[in-house]
Amino acid sequence: MKYYFSFIVFLVFSSFVLGQNLVLDTTNVDNKYREDQFYVSFTYNLLGRKPNGISQNGFSSGFHIGFIRDMPINKNRNIAIGLGLGISTNSYNQNLLISKNIDQNIEYSILDNSVTSFTKNKFSTYQFEIPLEFRWRTSTAIDYNFLRIYSGFKLSYLIYNSSKFKSSEGDILLSNINDFNKFQYGVMINAGYSNINIHFYYALNNIFNSNANIDGEQIGMNAIKIGLIYYIL
């Protein structure tokens, strides 16, 4: 985890230095400029709407990268629509055990540290992402350090998932579990100045479908992501 934070600090510092030392070329102004065509985001992943007994442990991270087509909709080009395509990987460390019973069917249970000692228990998702943003900013054709507030909607399609449990008594490794929702969607907002921006995402539907339950209670749970996003021309 310390390496993750060190990398974030390095990126923030680098962005600040680059922003402070940028020399603007006003001899060739592009009046049809576009902003923020690529993005890279690092997030801390939380689980919302958790059933009783389920809790997170360790550090749950996400990495997102993609391309967004910037489409200005006013003369000043500081209001735009952004439509993109990206890919992400997300991990969630928690105490929900995903295993198979004697009939090889997937079942779910809540781990109790006082009963079962384990070193790792997490599930991971790998997704295609389609972000749609309404973009407001204070940019001009010659100003690359500007305030931005981008709000919008993100649709994700699950291409792969896995679950990993490790303990001194044995390991359980599963993949392509059918109980994960293929489509996930939610609202988001990205706001900041220059290259340093905060990213927040709140999923509107559940990570698991109605087949995933514990003692007849649907697991549900949605994803909440908080982190940093970097836009690149």
C-alpha cells in the first residue's frame, strides 16, 4: 500500500511542477481546441449497502485508463460534452467468502476472524467503461491551467471477475462467477485545477445479481470510488 501512495504523491508533485513551469505559446492560437482527451485514474474502492456482518479490510484499489472525445457546445469552448471508452481493474478486500459447495455450486458466507484465520480474501473485477460527461471549465485556447467540474454518468461492462481466498488451511481461487452483474452503472463527478483533480463515483446498481445471497438475504452491495484523476490532451 505504501508504494501506491508514494506513486500518487509522485504524480501530484509532477503535475504541480509541470503546471508551474508551463510556457504558453500565444503565436499560434487554436480557436477549435479541445481539452482532456485521455484520462488516468487511481481510486480507493468502498462497498456500499453492505449486509450485516460484512466489512472491508486492507486496501481496495482501482485503476482506470481511457480516451474521451471532447465536444465543445458553446462559442467559448468552455462547456462541452465528453464521451469516452476505457478499461478498469478493481479489487475489494472484505470478509465475504465465495466458495463452492459439494455440488460445485457457488455459495457465500461471512468470515469470522475469531474462527477462520486468513491472510487474503478479495474479489476483483475487470471492466470496459463508457463515461459520459457534461464539462464546464475556465479554459481558453492558450491557458492549460484551469478550473474544471465534470459531472456525468458511467456505464461499465464486466469482462472478467475473480475471487481469491488464502489461509493456512488452504486457498480458494475462483473466476468468471456468474453472480456478478455484467452491466454496472453510476454517477460521477471530477473536479479540480490544472492536472490535479478529485474523482468520485457512486454505483446505482449492485455488484451482485439476485442469485447471490446469504441465508436467503440478497447480498447486493454497490461500488463507491474516491480518488485522483489525471486528464491529458
